[in-house]
Amino acid sequence: MALALEDILGTVVASRVLLLTTTGEALLGLGYEPEGVRRLDMAAQEAEDTGYDDGAVRALVVPLRVSAHAGLQARYNAAVARLTTRTDH
């Protein structure tokens, strides 16, 4: 049984977002805050661009702990709202 193209692309996006998120978290844990936050932002941006809100929430929650940047909070809130709306139906 062949996978549909959108399923394959979704898997690739989810894998890349997870890799960027994990790398960013590890870099933060090692004390490389600017690079860690940059990787997490890349993960969140890619997740947001493709509608992968679970990935966006996960990627944004960690930088929120280390940065008081209002833009991060707004992006996180928007992703959570999209997830909540989708799961309420």
C-alpha cells in the first residue's frame, strides 16, 4: 500500500521539526542559548508554515522559559488556540 504524497511530506516535516526541536533543547541544555533558541525558532517556524501545530507548541514552549519575548508568547498562544479549536470539534 503506497502512502499518499501529503502523508510522506507530513512525515518528513514532522521528523525535521522534531530533529530541530531536540537539537535546540540539547543546545540550551549545554549552555548554548542563542543557537538553541535559533534552532527552536526554526522548528517552530517550519511547523507553523506547514500547519503542524503540535510541533509549533513543543518548539515554542522551551524558548518561552528562557526569553520574555512577546512575539514568542503570541506565536505559542496562537498555536495552542489552533490545537484547541481543532480538538474541540
